[in-house]
Amino acid sequence: MELKVEEVDKVRRKLLIKVPEDVVSKKVKQSYQQMNQQVKMPGFRPGKIPMTILEKQVPLESMTQLWQDLMQEYYEKALEECGIIPAGPPEIDHDEIKGVKKDEPFTFSVLVDIKPDTKYKDYKGMKFEKYEHSVTEAELQSSIDKHLEQFGTFEIIEGETGAEAGDFLLMDFEGSFEGDPLENGIAKDYRVKVGEKKMIPGFEDQLIGHKSGEEFDIKVMLPQDWNNKVRRVSMPIPGKDKDVNRDVADFKVKIKEIKKQVLPELTDELVQGQGEDSVKAFKSKLKAQIQGMKDQTEEMKIKQDIFDKLVDANDVTAPESMVKQEIKFMIEGAKFQITQSGMSLEDSGFDEEQAAKEWQVRATHNAKGYLILDGIANQENLHVSQDDMDEEYGRLAQETGKKVDVVKERLFANAENMNQTTQRVRGQKTLNFIYSHCEFEYVRPDKNKAEAKNESSEKSDQGEKKQ
């Protein structure tokens, strides 16, 4: 094999690869021999078709699998010889398949992006504020109420009592925009829990206070792109001004029934039926779960800050292939979320081309971050273990609702997805490493500070009154 490497730019190389004549001849001969056994041609028995006739029927240029296999084999040999670690899939010049001959060398070229050979520093000892979140009594009670809902009963509310947050309503409504009926804006005997926020923002808030049997009007601002069948899945384009001219819809509403859910008392007997020892133990468990979620959210926020700070602090060029890969990954993720919601892609109005344009900046940012994390992993000798991958298989299985074996089989069947998954796991492991070496200033959230300030103020006022 002859190999020549040309530098296109800082992160792109062109590999000129020449496959020896004897290798080409051998591969071509083997392909025709195999084909001779499979092709059926009138007047000839299988395997007895003259080579000259077979070559006329099946010219070399049409044997794409042969040339693709040959290019893949020698591309990998070329990478091994020159020591290049590709940052993404290669771009192979398939035009060079034209004019190939069985008794001549086969030459082709490959464009490949490479990872920058950069040494990173200042990623240890990064300083961040870390909020010490606590679980409020209201949050604990809300979690308890959600648990008790499965044991609750309902009572119909009549008379002069208006709807409150948490009530269940049966209602009719008719929506219109500028006098025309609103698509999917009419319903009979529609059930909604006030405050669950499953309707257009602002709609449920305006139900509060209205009584059973009452008819009234509601005005709400429609979501952007409401005139599609459903709102498009999109992300804001950085720097683009938000559209403040929002369309307002009118709804005529009639409440037909109000039900209030009556929750049972939280007793030892009730929680013991759910496998808990006592109310005290149950509350303690719930509080620990809420605290764990808050701590996890805070950790994820800091890790995102670490990622962004690394990108801002390092001048790294993101290879085009990596950016394209990231956009593809983001689009596939969005499509998965849409289908998981039970909606078809067609009805969602999701536009892949538009999404690719909108996500270009974010994808470039992410690609730079992945490169930096990969470089730090090399410096710190961080590798993905089998335990790391097993944990990821389990997470993906839980996320997709598939069995672990099915997840593994699908990943192994697609080299690109497997590589993407492995790189993501390694990047997360690197983020965990950097996070473990951060310096934190522990602070209380502003909300807690405000509550503490109010408590102090109230105590001060009470003290003055006593005096």
C-alpha cells in the first residue's frame, strides 16, 4: 500500500491511498468466482459461465460492495500506519470507482477530521458556588399528597363554591381566533385537573373561582407556531429577538361538574400496607428522595457550567464531521421524544432541516466540549470500563423501556451509535473527574435567604411590639 497524507487545515487531513495491483486482481477474481456460483444465465450451468461473458454482464464499476470493502480495509490500514485518530466518520471519494481495472492499482482519497493534539490545563480546582438546597414542609406535603391521591375519594362540589387549584372539572369549551373556530379547540365533557398545566398556559388559572353550571369567557395567548397541527419542536436561535406579538384566542367555557378529591389520613396502617414501617419512616424516605433529586439537579447544573467554562477557556476548532454528527444525534433525540409522546412525526410538524439550522451553534459548542473532555481523559488516562458500559446499558434500557439485551444488540449492530455512546460515557466520566476536583463555596439559595430574612424581620417586629 502507498499512502500520502496532506494537511487540508488544522483539523482535516486528506489521505491518498493506493491499493497494490496484485491485491486488486485477487479481490476481483474472488468476487467474480463467487458471483459465477450465484448468477443464473440461460445456456450455462452455475459456476460454468465464461469469465468474458460474466464481465460484460457485470462490469467492475457496478460491483460497489467489492470497492467499498476494499476502501474500508485499506482506510483502516492507513489510519494505523499514519497514527491518525479520526474525530468523525470519513468522507470517501466514490467518484474514483469509475474507470477501475482488474489488473491495475486502485487509488482513492479520504477526507478525515482529526482531534487536536492539545494539552489542557486549569481544569482542576475550578471554583463554583454550590447551593445547599433544603426540603421545605410544603414540598414534603406535596409529595405526600401525590402518594395519597391513589387512595383518595371524590365528592361533587355544588352551590356557590368556586373551583380551586387541585379540583377536577368536567367542562365544555369552544375556542376561536379572530372569529374563526380554532382547530382542535372544541371539546365536550372534557376532564381537567386545575393546576396540572396540561392545557394552554393561562387557561387553567382562569377556571379558578368559577362555579358548577357557570358559563364564561377565557382569553389566552396561543403558543408560537400554533397554526401547525401542534407546536413545532424547536430551540431558540441564539441572538434572535423573541416575537412579542402573540396571537390571542377566545374560549367559551361551561363548567358542568366540579369534583374535589378527598385524601385519606396518613396513618401507620396505610403506609404499612405499602411496605413501610411507620409514618415517620415514610416521611423520612420521601424527604431523602426529594433531597436527592435537588442535589442531583444542582450537580448537573454545575457540570453544565464546567462544560461551558471549558469551551469558553479553550480555543478549539470543532471538526465539521463532529458537528454534523452532533446535529444528527440531537435530531434523532428529538424524534425519539416525539414518538415516545405518542405523536407521529408528521403531526408534530418537526422540520429536520430547520432544526439543523437552529441547532448549529449549540452543536458546534457541544462538539468543542467533547473534544476538550476527550483530551483531558487522555491526559488523565481515563478509560471506559465494562462496568461503565453495563451501567449505561441499564440506563438506556430504563429510558427506552427495552430490555438490556435488546439495547446492547442494537448498539452493537450500529458502529456509529456504539462509538457515540462510548464517547458520551467517557465524557461523562471525565466530567465527574473534574467535578470531584472542584472547589465549592456552599451558599443558600436566594429563596431560602429571603425566607430567613423575613423570619428575622418578623421576629424583630414581634420583639419591638413586646417592648
